Amino acid sequence: MRDDAEIVGALDREGAFPAPWVREAMLAVPRAAFAPDVVWHPDPATGHYTAVDRHADPDAWDEVVLRPEPVVTQVDDGTTDSVGDLASSSLSDYRAVASFLTELDVHPGQRVLEIGTGPGWTAALLAWRLGGENIVSVEIDAALAAGARAAHARVGLSPTVITGDGTLGAPDAGTFDRVHATAAFTHRVPYAWIEQTRPGAVIVAPWSPGFGAGALLRLVSGDDGTASGKLVRSVAFMELRGERDGAGAAFEAAREAEPATGESEVEWVLDSLYRDGNFTHAVALRVPDVRLETLGAGTVWRLWDRQGSWALVDDRPGVGKAVQGGPRRLWDEVDTALAWQDEHRIHGYDFGITVEPDHQWAWAERPDRRWEM
């Protein structure tokens, strides 16, 4: 049976650890030590998650946990004990954690605020590097926070784990040199994360926009209460709990409440655009409050916002139309954003975000080419 050392060794040979300390930390603080007795296995046939109990079936538990991929450690916010629908906490895969910690660029003597403790592994890795007294991690789920504290005690590390809403930071914990978020924001970076940093601090957070694939955002704090930086790589992380929106159910609710007000032709090849991060990043930043769900291998788009507008866009042969309803014409806005990107051809990782106390700006290639989000 594989173990953490074997997995880390194989990844090291692939060059997965640009920062050598991350490899050393993962060898010293094995991920499996943070896996609970019950983990969850996805069933592609049903879309559900089924429980795998370490005591009932230790071989199956090992098979789920001892692999490089993410391990789901909680579903449906802990409300079920057999079959679940929504992954709500996980042990991230080794590569993603290595890339996050490399971008975070921590050094001895620095203090780190972590948003989203989950099972507690990344807080432990940071505590191994910097000392537990320099790590404060915030977890919204009391049961997850308690489990992380217990896991930290088992491995002899002692980061501070606070139960609370991570979007508010850790108001009584002072200032930090780094902020590490393990749950994705969908629209705006919580300003509390910037407010608790020192000038020159690095903030690394996953962005999970309503439109297209997610990315890692790396910001650097200024000395004026702002922070700015670029999207740096592709990632997929669970959203902050307060920013979930119900996906298709939200679209159907909007369409039921607001009748269609017209239709227009569609001239884009939707499935190609959805696979192109240059376009999805552009639209997500130019129309940041529009949400997207695709059907039919990307040939049908369902768009909605949180104020009751919707659009159903279909470019299948013989259809090629968009139907819209609600106070906004969402497809028209997305169509305009697609045309803008088609004209400017900005690379997906040449986009950035600037966070101010009362405003947030997206920009293309440099901060002065910006628009308000």
C-alpha cells in the first residue's frame, strides 16, 4: 500500500515542489494524519458521495486517502452520514497545496492568517515551517475546527484555530505578513483580509467566478490600505460557504419568476469559448456577478444573477438563439464582454484585481487599464 512518503517522492521527481521546504514539511506532516475516520468517495454514475469508514473497511479507506488527488472529508456541511450531494470540506491534492504555499512565499518570523482550516493539514504545514504561535486559522464549521485541533495535537503542532466566519478575518489576532485562503471567493475579495495585513504582505486566494474556471489570485498589500496582483494559475476550490448560490436551482427560480422578454441570435461557438480560459476570465471579470452553468458539453449556457435576471443561450445546430428575462439583459452583457476579449486578446493570466476599502477593480495587463467590479 502507498504512503505519504511514496506519493511525495513521486511528485518530487515530477518537479512539484519549487520550494524545497514544502516537500520537507509534507514528509514531516503526512496528509493522511488529517483524514477523518469517515471519508467520501464520489460515484460518477450517480453524482453522489458515499461514506467510506476506516474501521468498517480499512483497505477501501486507504485506497481513497493514499493517493495524490483531493480527499473529500465532509459532505453537505456534515448533515449526512451515508450518502451526500455536496462536497463541503476536503484534503486538497498535494500539487495544489505545493503551488499555494510556493506562491505564499513564507519565511521564518512571519505570521500567517489562514482562511478555511478544513481538516487542518495546511495550517499544520505552515506551523511546521513558522511555528504554531505564528499561524492563526479560521474555520466556519465548529465540527471541522474541533477535528483540526485534535489532528494538530496528534502530530505535535499547535496553530491557533478559531471558529468563525473567515470573510471577517480574525479581528482580535493582530496583523499578518501573509494571508492564505483555502476557500474560494466568487466576486469580491473580502476587505478584512487586506485590512489585517502589513505593507508588503502577500495574500493568496482561490477565485471561483460564476463564469468559467477558477484561478489563484496573488495580491501584495500596499502601504495605503490597498492590495493588487494578478491571477497566476488555474485552480479549483470549494467556494466560501456564504457565497454558494444553488447552481441550476437558482437559474430555474429566476426563470420561473421572470418571463422571457425577447430572444436574439447567437453567433459564438459556446463550447469552444467555455474551454478557453482567456475568454472565461475576461467575461468573469467584466461581468463579475453573472453566474454560468453549462449543459450539452458546453453548447447550452444558463446565465443568472442574484437579482432575478436570467438567459438561456443555445448554439446547437438549428437553434442558435438566446432567450432572456428579468431586469437585465444578461446575454447582451456577456456577448459584449466576449466581443471585447475577441478584440483585445488578453491572456487569461494577464488579468489582475486591485482591492480598495470601498471599491474593487479588475484590470488587463497593468493596473491603470481597469474597470470597477
